[in-house]
Amino acid sequence: MKVYTKTGDKGTTALFGGTRVPKHHIRIETYGTVDELNSYIGLIRDQDINPIYKNILIEVQDRLFTVGAIMATPPEKEVLKNGKQRLNINRISNEDIELLENQIDSMDTELPQMTHFVLPGGHTTVSYCHIARCVCRRAERLATHLNELEALDSQVLTYLNRLSDYLFVLARKLSHDLNADEVKWIPRK
């Protein structure tokens, strides 16, 4: 399979099912941002962190490929004429969301209570987590916009929301594990 097809040279790309849309289409922008998020999560996973976090992040990356596939399939192309699903993959499940929630709760028990907002930084790995969190929030904003235009699986929206929470708590937990400074934001008066 060649990497280049030349079919996008005029500024369009194909969605799953064959529909061609401009490369700036909200659907493309949304799953492109999910792809960007997946790359940042790979960067976090490449750091010297606890293998438990690495395994969770691999699971997250797998789920983000699923999210991207769902987003790349327009609603009118989801079901074939014979009634079968065109996209034959496991969808985002309650268990996927619960995994993130359980990880958040587990990490949170080991962290000091938050009393202020936290400035991103303190260690390179922590900063990567904060960047991924911000990209995840952008993906979520784009997904909610897409959902207003064309219905999107609600589990996808929930998953992205919970993932950004997970990335925030992971950043705090990594600060704790790495003995990095967690700088509180205290507004000037």
C-alpha cells in the first residue's frame, strides 16, 4: 500500500464509506485533533514513567483509534443497505469510561487535595501531560460542535471528557511521583 494516493491533491479527502469532503471539514478537523492527541499520549508513554501508566496509555491510544474511526464515518454511511454495520469494530463502552474513572480515583487518593489551580509545568513529562490535556479539551470542543451538526455517539463525547480529567490527574500524579514542584496559581490582588 502506497503512503501517497494523490486523491487529496485538490484539498478533499474521503471519509469511511467514500464520501469526499474538504480537508477543513469539521469532521476531519475533529478526528485530526484526536490523532494529534494520540501522538502526544505516545510522547507521554515514551517517558520514564510507571509501567502501569504506560499500559493505561496504550489502552487509551487504542480507544482513540476507535474514536477516530467513529468520527471518520458519517451517520448516513454507518449502516449498509443490508442492515449491517459498516464500521465493524468495538465501540467506546461504559467499561472504557469506567477504566479512566477508576484510574482517576486511584491516583487521586495519593495526592494532596487541590486548593488552587495548578500552573502547567514542573517537569517535562508533566508538561507533556498538560499539553495532551489541552489537546483533548480541543478535541472535545470540536466533537461537541460536530455533534450539533451530525449526531455523534454520546459515549465518544463522554470518553473525551473523562480522558481530559484523567490526563489532568495523571499530570498531578506524575508531579508527585517525580518530586516535581506543583506551582499553585494564586491570583494577584
